[in-house]
Amino acid sequence: MSKKIIYYSKSKTKVERGLFLDSLKHLKVNLSTLMKHFQELDFYNIKDVKEYLDRVPNNRKAKFPDMKKIGLIDYEKQEEPILTVFGQKIKNDNQDYLTLGLLLMNYHYEGVISIFRPYYLLIDIIYKNNIKELTSNILTNILSCPILEVLNINLKNNYYNNLPRKIKMEIKRPTSYVMNYLKTIKVIDDKLNVNQKTLMELIDIGRSSLISTIKRSNYQLSGRPGKEQLDFRNNLIKIYDGKCFIRNEQIIMKQSKEKGKVLLDASHIVPFKMGGSFSINNGMLLSYDLHKLFDMGLLTIKYTNGNFHSELSKKIVRGSYLDPFHNKQLSVVPNQNTPNPLALEYHNKNIFQL
């Protein structure tokens, strides 16, 4: 049975309303409890993990899926531990709260809101709005924000006050476990004061997908592509049959040691450093030149009336080989794997240069 395709709209249905709250609700258990168990267990020991899951009925039913979501246990291999941060295995550092924070900051849910990493944006929005004390009122307003406002780090309006009473009650429920999560990773203390140093440290590391070692006092960035980036590219190659999203053409090596290699780039729509995720709905397969133009904001993709079309910036001098890509309707048919219109709208408004 094919997956239902749902795109952003102005409706107030649970899936389509586009509130930041919805992106955080997919971890159903109390995060601080999950993290406490994480600190107590040796996740490299399969026997320990199985004993933990069988300890009480609720563990296997509720915590096991969430442990898989944040990368503690691999989906394919089921109960085999695969403790990673950005695709790199963590070694001898299970007690580090910074590691705990990064696990959640790298997490994204595969669905309509999968274009960004919600916990990274939660940290980022606290830091960039210079919030000194994270009260419950401030947190409820953050959870009430439309997704695009969160991506823009905009907290100027009081979104919570404008919501229906039923949604207000819904937003109040998860505030305690979000607060517990922030306390666990030392972002706020028991008096709700914000630790700016910790925020900066988390944001610095969270901007890079190339983590080789994680230590509280010393982390390093590797020069090798992270596992997520490689998987991201391979998945896009499969989805688009090795064809450029705009050109609809393959560029493949014919002869050499790399015969059959696809010479196309995996492009993020919402940049990773801005909180974008490795979800396929936040990506496209592009040729090298179009990828550079897209990242520079000199080319964008728009989604209107059920169709994708490309558009060139007015800063590009006309009369070159790029002209055919201006207002070009693309042959890609929208489905559950194609770019999320919210991600494209973000690129149109924040990166594209008119």
C-alpha cells in the first residue's frame, strides 16, 4: 500500500498544521528517563540491551521504538546496538551529557516535518534569541511556532495566544519532558537559567556532520563524509535513478576504476548547518554546476499547482547555457520521496536571490 502524500497547507489537521510542536512529539517517552537508562547501559552489549527491553513490558513496547529512532539501536538489525553520533560510533564516552544532547540534536522523524532536525533548532532558537531564563511560557510559544518561523529563528510574535484552546492544551502536555531533556544535557539548571556556554558548544558541534570523536573537553571534526551523507546520496541516486532533478539526465562514468559511478551531487535544500536533516525530502540530486548555483541562491526550485519548476536569479546574466533552466517545468512527479514544499519555500524565501 502506497504511503499517503501530504503537503503543507493552511488547514489545522494534526498532520498538516505545521506547528513546531508536531516535530517534537514523535519521541513519546520522557526523554530524561530514556537518557538515564542510556547512561546506565552498555549499549555495545547485546545481552544487556535485551535484558533492559525485557525488564518491564513497557520497555519493548514504548522505549524500543524511540531508541531506534535516535540511533541507539539499528532498525534493520533490530536489537543489535549501533550507538552513533552523525554516523560515527561513540567509544568509551557513554556518560557524556554532550553526547546525549547530540543524539537528539541529530534526530529527525521521517515524515511531513522531516526536513529539519527539531532538537537542534530548539537549541538554536534559545541561543539566537538570547533567552536567559527558559520559562514554561517561552517554551510553549516556541512549540506553538509555525515550522517556517522556527527555521527563520523568529520569536517576535506570540503564536500561542492565537491558537484554539484544544491545541493550547495539547502544547502544554510535552513541556515537562522537553524541560527535562534540556536539564539532562545541562542547557538549563533547576532554576531554568540558560547556560550560554553549553548552548554554544552544542551548536558548534551540531553544525557539522563530520564527527570523529566526541569528548566533553575536546571534539574533533574528521575530513571524511559522515555515514548519513553517504546514505543520503545513495538514497537520492536510487529515488531519481541517477538523474539530475533539473536536467533529468544521468552523468555516469563509462570507463575507469570507477565505472558506473554517478557524477551528481546530493544537495540539501534546508542546509545542514541551519538545522536541515538528511531526510530524502530535504534533498535533490543535482549536477555540480546546478548544485553550486542552488547553494549560492542563484537558482531555486518552486512547487506550485502540483508541479516543480526551476527559476534563475536575476543576478545571472542571460544569454548563457543556463537560460533554459529559467521557469522550466520539471518532469519529476511529486510523491512521498520528492522535496517537501516547506523546504522549498524556505529556500525560496531565505536563500534564493531575486
